[in-house]
Amino acid sequence: MDTIIDKWFSTRDQKITWSISVAFFILFPLYFANIASFLPDGAMVSGGASVSGDWEVTFEESDVATSESTETLMDGEEFEFEFTFDEPGLNLAYVEVTVWHDEKGEQGQWPEQCDNAVGEMDMSEVSGYVESGSTTSGESGPPNECPTSYTMVILLIENYTGDSYETSGSKGAIQNMWTDGGNGRGEWVCVITLETRSGDNPGPGPSPGPTSNNEDGEDITVTWRVVGVEVSVTPVVEVSVS
């Protein structure tokens, strides 16, 4: 008795049909993994990570999380501003931490001076970051400049600038260059220490002294901005001039 397989291959036409089918199932995935990566309008399809060629690399940033908090500090007081980010599945480029304050006002006969909010990032509870190029400390600036602010930027992708560029090589290798590798997750801590500056008698005598202005501390505001990035690697399209 003939088996089902014998019946499928019993004629010449059936053998040809099966040969074409097998070839199709082999070549179809290869097409979309390689040939289909190059489209006339520069669009990309899934796959094709192993394709090599000339590429344009572009970056699109977006805010994926923000936060803000304000605390009143006195002279010499230290406070830890905290922010937690644990969301997976996002590609993070960097985090901005901005410290801002005004001068609340001093009571006294001398010109007011802007206080100094000294900031220092504690990165011990964050999964990782790029040390080279990151800013993890800052100060308010001169006493005659108020309101004042400064921003610390912590990079999460090595050598990231956000600038578009063209390069040659493997598409997959280029994409892997611009991933955060899990950096930036955890508890972010910004430690602020307030140094008050009171206007004093410019003449001889102790400073601060009995004639110094009265200093009541400052309201310090810290804002967090987590920036994500989408990376596009598209073929360089050469434009011919006739």
C-alpha cells in the first residue's frame, strides 16, 4: 500500500511543486534579512542587522520622565533630593538634574548676597552611567548673581552627543553602539548643602559679625529630566546629477 509521502511524490509535477516550495521557504527569510533592508526611499524593515554598507545615523530624543521638588534649607544644612526610575524597555540617553534658587531676602543694612547651593550626585544606587563627560557636581555661582541655577548632566550612553552622522559598517554593530546597556535605573540622589552669604560691613571687623545681615536660608528646587532616544540607521542614498 502506498504511503501518503509516496502519493505526494508520485508524479513529476508534484516533485517540481515540492522543490519550488522548499526553495521558497529557504530563500524567503534570507530576502527579508538582507535584500529587503535596502529600500528606494531609505525606509528600513525589521531584520538585516548583519548587513554592511554606508549608513546615516540619526537620533530622536524625548522626555520619558520628569520630577520636581523644593525644600527650605538653612546655613550648613544638607538635604538629599531623591528620584527613582526603574522603567525597563526604554533606551536612555542622559539625565539632567537642575538646581535652582532665588534670594529669599536678608534683613540688614548691607546689600544682599546670593547663597550657594552646593550639589553633589550620589550614584551608588544607580545601575550605571558614563563617567567620562558626565557632570556630577555644581555650585550656584558668584554672590552677585541671583536668581541662579546650574544643571548636571549624567550620560548613559558612551560617546553620545545626539548629533547625526554618516558611517560605514554593519548595521547591527552600529545600533549596538547606541544602547544604554541598562544604565540609569535605580534611586537617583542629589545631595544639596546650603552655604548662606550675608551682606556684611565692607570695613574692618569680623565677617560675618554683629552688623551682618540676618540670613533665613533658601528655598532650593531640584528638577529631574530623564531623556530617552530612538536611533535610526538608514542607508545613505546617493543623488545623481544629470
